[in-house]
Amino acid sequence: MTTSAHRDDAKTTFDVDDVMQRLDEFVRDFPAPSMFQLAQEGFTSPFEQLVACIISIRTMEETSLPVSRALFAEARTPGEMSTLDVADITRIIHQSTFADRKAEQIREIARIVFEQYGGQLPCDSDVMQSFNGVGPKCANLALGIACGQPTIPVDIHVHRVVNRWGYMATRTPEQTLVALEAMLPHRWRPAINRILMPFGKYHCTGVRPRCSSCPVLKMCEQVGVTAHR
């Protein structure tokens, strides 16, 4: 089935609260993003969340979740992690993409946090992003989940979905983050990632999204959609 970028039928006024509430209910049967799932299992420290995000980079959720669990079964704190050799960490997380590089990053972060911050990673974006391999997405996820800060973790799914809605018109996730910081109500920070990551991965996909069964179709402009299911 094909569709134009802007449907001809009239749309209701875009209400982001209504859209997010509908999708929050809709995605409950989808697998939760790995970092949110880990938090539900008790891995709630800023260090654990940051390490889990590093593991997840360019790695499927289905892989990064058990890999994170395996690493935390060996070491959960910066002090414990700093006692592991890079080779040990690499072996444990080998299923993650770029495991050797990530192992070096994780081991170095653990050392710095243990030696410079008394083993407690501060809830500070500048500190987190000062570490090699940590960008705004991982910092915002760790700060939002572990520290309760109203951050907006933007990944490719969040970026694609909000632009497909017509809620904004940005070219990169970095631009989307800036736009959302000005527009998104605080109640959906950082929940937007918990909701839109699985929605974008399993339903509002990059190619042929499932528009016919979408609970927010009437509010969506379907920007860039040329074919859907």
C-alpha cells in the first residue's frame, strides 16, 4: 500500500501528550529497551547504566541485554570492574559489536571513577561525556534512568518517529535533541526513549511501517512514508 507524505484527510491538532499516552499503552507488550529493562532488574546505578549503554552501541537489544547481565554478574561497581583485565571484559562482552574497544573504554571509566570519584559516578553530564566513547545519548539515558533527571535520550528511532509525525523537521538526532528540549513536556523525559524506541523498532519501522494498525495514525503526517503496511 502506498501513501503520500501528507494524507489528504483532515488531521486532528497534534497533541504530544495524547500521542505519548496512547503509545505508552501500545508498547507495553513490546520488549523494553535494554537499559530500562536492566533498571527494572535492579541495575540502577549511574555506572551500571552508563556501561550498559556503551555495550548497546551498534548492538542489537537482543544481544546487549544478556551481555550486560553477564558482565554485571562478574562486576557491578567501578572498584570491582577496575580489577578485571581488558581481556576479561572483552571475553565477557564479545557478542557486543567492537567488544575489544568497548572493553578498554569500560575498564578506563571504572578506573577513573574509582580513583577520582571515590567509586561513585556523579550524576553529571559533563563528567560522563568526558569519558571516551560516551556521547549525549548514553549520558542522557544514564542520567534519566539512574539519576531521575529530565533528559531526552535521542536514538535513531526517536529521531525518525517524531519527524514522521511532523512534530518537527530535523535532519539529525543531534538536531532532534535540541528541538525536543524546547518542545517536549518534562513528563515524557526520559520516557520518550522507553516508548519510541520499541515503537520505532517493532511498529513504526524505517521501511514499510505498520500504519494501518497505528494508534496515532490520525495525528501523524506520515512525512517521508512512501509505502506502508
